[in-house]
Amino acid sequence: MIQDNPEIDKFKQQLRDSLQNETLNSRSVKVPRHENVYNSGDGDGMIYFIETGQVKLLMLSSEGKECILGIHTAGDIFGELCLSGLGERLETATAMKATSLKQIPSIQFFARLGRDSLWQGFVRYLAVRIADQQQIIANLVTVDSEQRLGQTLLQLARTLGKKDPRSIRIELKITHEELSEMVGTTRPRISMFMQRFHNLGLIETNRDHFLIIKENKLTAYLGQIA
């Protein structure tokens, strides 16, 4: 998985500030939990900016199995594949909890990037996203499911979590079923591995039911079983 990248983090904050200004007077779209923002095959040509909430992007395999491509939260954008000109959406975007969004037409999005001199940062951001997806694909082929789960937890912690002195806290609710869709294995195997990680002290759950990732311990463990 891609490690923390200060340049990308800085760009993402610049993009958030830019899009907040761009959509200041536009109407928010409210999406209830489990409802789709858009479906595979749609052609709306919109970029979406998350004000509050949580959205997952997923695709269906030829056997009808769901594969989660990514999870996005407040301040993130998604739907940027519409910029490719392919016409139809390849993925489905689903709200994991009640979510508030702003829609930005692709032409307006392009214009905003130009006005705020964000083109170079946006290209670098997309390149990192592509590299991340390539790493996920490589792991599906070459890494066993326990390692994939551990790497997925680390990636979620680094991108969505909040740092504590010796760990990272994930406050987003992600089910074992959703983890299985990200890792590419069954839910019972995810539950078995999660219990093992708990027993080894690699992860914890606090009284608020937030998942605590012991980043250094989990990274060391994955290195031992590689």
C-alpha cells in the first residue's frame, strides 16, 4: 500500500479548500445510509465532494460478487473517473451512513483546477491513486488473505484514521462483510483473522466500538509471516 505522502496530503487540503469555495452556494445532496449515489452504467458526469458521511465504491465481478475499490469520507472527492470520457460509470457509489454531498460538473471542476493552479497536484494525486490500485491488484494475486487483511487495515488506518500516541483509531464503522469485499475472501475467514489479531494485541476495540490499529506491531507481524 502507498505510505503517507506529505505532498499529496497538502494537495488534498488545497483541493478541499478550493471545492468548498466552489460549492459554497450550491445545494447539498442528502444520501441516506445504504442508498446509492450513482450506479454502474450511469453517465452523470459529476465529481462528488463529501461534506459529511462515508461512501464506498464497488464493482461486481462476472460471478456477481462485490469488490470494494475504496472508502471515502468527509473532505474527499470521488467519481473522478467521469473525467476519462468513457461515458458510463464502471463502479457503484453507496453511502455507508447518512451522507451530505456537493455535486460539481466535470467542466466546472476542470475550470476550478485551472483558476487555483491545481493541475499539477491533481495529476500527481491521480498517479498515486493508480499506484495504490495496482498494489491492491498485485496483492490479490501474490499475497495470502491474512496478509491482505492486515495491509488493508493499515491502509484504512493511514488514510481514514486518527493517530494516538502508539496507535491509530478508526472511527468509521466497517463491517467484516465489507472487509471481506475489500480483501477478497469470505466473511468467516475475516472474523477468524480479526480474532487472531485481537489475541496477538495487534488491534483493539475501545468502549466506543472504534477499531484501534497498533501500526508498528501489525506491520512487524505482517513482516514475520510474509
